[in-house]
Amino acid sequence: KGPDPDIPVLVERLKGVKHKILVLSGKGGVGKSTFSSQLTFILGSDENTRVGLIDVDICGPSIPKMMGCEDDQIHESSTGWEPVYVKENIAVMSVGFMLPTKGEAVIWRGPRKNGLIKQFLRDVDWTEDDEYLQEDNDEGEGGGGLEYLLFDTPPGTSDEHLSVVQFLKDSGIDGAILLTTPQEISLQDVRKELDFCRKAGIKVIGVVENMSGFVCPSCKKENTIFAPTTGGAKAMCLDLGYPYLGSIPLDPRIGKSCDSGLSFVETYPESPAANAYLEIVESI
Ligand code: ADP
């Protein structure tokens, strides 16, 4: 088989995207999509920073709900697919926007998922209706105009990850952020993700420990729900020589914000979890 003719098209399409970052986790349910959506909101809180979020969790897309745009649909224009805009500077793409009903299951095998991810990367026009890009173009910079393109991936290392890595090989990936809970079983799987990154040549931006500790609202005492391993992610990073980005406590209001499609940090700015999020984003 010769070279894939779509790759140069895709590279051209993404050439103006400054940073491409994957969000990974070894296990499901550790808060990866929550982190991806909140990271998008935080980066996009500066209206001059244009952020795109691609949900490549084809079989379990939760990003449209978490970003508050699940009733939206994508449109096709002469220049490609137009993503859903949550704000003028935040754009989202997900298979969730293509399903006729919310409860519909996507039961696809690898090649079909692979095809859709390629279409997302090749055909989505992140510049549509974009006044900043016009300015960029006037200055001769052109193309894309996104500061960040984030990828929310399914748990583990599956077809979707391989597709993203394969398609972005020539276009470049800045690195990956890995999510884990403090539980040993999740840490075990994060080691596999680290190994995947090493084999795929993807830089590890760092590891985030989510759901580490819970302050009881009535007695104010902190409980380590996943004791005794809280802090395990940090120890693992030290041991293996990877950057540790920080920990986010358990806070039920995070789930509430996500269910309502809101930015947690903007809704509960004074909370320890909001501070934790901001510190982590600062260190990326
Ligand atoms: P994943 O993408 O890893 O499968 P999700 O982001 O869907 O996980 O999160 C799983 C559940 O945990 C969701 O109900 C979410 O609201 C909740 N959650 C995530 N992080 C936290 C946290 N720090 N505190 C409380 N709940 C959280």
C-alpha cells in the first residue's frame, strides 16, 4: 500500500493549530472526559484563546453533554464540517452530534471508527465564521487559528488511539495528559498508558490524580476514599521519571457542573477543587 493521500490534506487542515494534546486514562470512570471538558473551559476562559475539543470516544461520547451543547448539530459548509461553538472561541466536535436520538448506541468496529476520526481531522473546518482567522490571514499567517486542539479519548489503548496517533504523525502531537484515580488498579493501568506513549513516541505532559480525597461537608474531615494509595500517582511519577501535574479532590459539584454543561471553575471559583484544576492547567 502506498502513502495515504488523505494525510497531506489533513496536515494542511491542521497546520494552524498550535498545540495538540491528548487526554488519556487506563480505566473508564476516572474523570477523563470531565477533565477534558473542564480543561477546555479553563483554556477558553480567555476569549482570545481559541480552543477546539474533539471527542474521539466514538462509542461513548459524553463531551456534548459536559460542554452544554448536546442538542446541537454539526453542519456542512463548502469548506467542511462546522463544529459546534459553545462560545465564540470554544468549538467542539463529537459523533454525539450526528446521532438522531440521544439514547442511540454507536456499535462500530475499528475500521469505521478509524474512518470517522480521519474525517474529523481532515474535514472539520475549525476556522469557519472566525474573525480572528481573518486577521491571521490578513497578516499572512493563515490556517486553523486554534491555540489548542484537545482530544478526549476512550479509556485504554484501542483503535481510536491508534487512529489519532497514525493520522497525526506528520502533523505532530504535543503530548498527552494521563488521568488516574489513587486506586492501585487505576495506577496499574496508567503504567500501560505510559508504555503506550513511549512506544508511540508521544511525550507525556504529565499525570493527574483525580478523586484524591474527599472533605465531608458536615464534619469537614478529609477522607481518603481510596486509602491507602492516595499519593500513589505522585510516587509512581517520581519512580518512573514522569511529570506529576497535581491532584483534584472528590467534589460532587464537579459532576453537577458537568451534568449541566457548565465550567466548574467558573461556577464554584472558591472551591479547593477549582483551585486544584487551575494549578494543574497552569503547570501544563
Ligand atoms: P471517564 O471519562 O474517565 O470515563 P468521567 O469524566 O465520565 O470519566 O467521570 C466519571 C464520573 O465521575 C462522572 O460522573 C463525573 O461527574 C465524576 N467525577 C469526575 N471527577 C470527579 C471529581 N473530582 N469529584 C467528583 N466527581 C467526579
